[in-house]
Amino acid sequence: MSKQDKQEKLGRRDFLRGAGVGAAAATVAVVVAAPAKVEAAENAQERKKARYKETEHVKTYYAQNRL
């Protein structure tokens, strides 16, 4: 194996290592930024209101599936 072949392999390894680190950093950035958007969309008044309503189509589903 020549010296140039070793340098090319190291170059590929460095590229893949850098790509992996970059992808991990991008994932962390998205995960850290995402919860702030979700929390801001829901205020205190919206947290208190009832969300589940047993409407006619829900009752029909329960009856059909014997729940």
C-alpha cells in the first residue's frame, strides 16, 4: 500500500467522522430548539380546558369494538 493510498483512506475516514459529528450536532440543535416552540403554542388557559369529548362517533366506535 503506497503512502498516497493511506492518505486517501485517512481522508475518507476524516470525512465520515466529520459528517457523523455534524449530523449529531444538527440533531441536538433540533431537539433543543423544538420543545420551546411546542410550549409557547399552548398557554395556561388552553391547558385547563377539557380535551376529550365522548361524541356520537366515539360512542359508535366503542360499541363496534366492544370497549
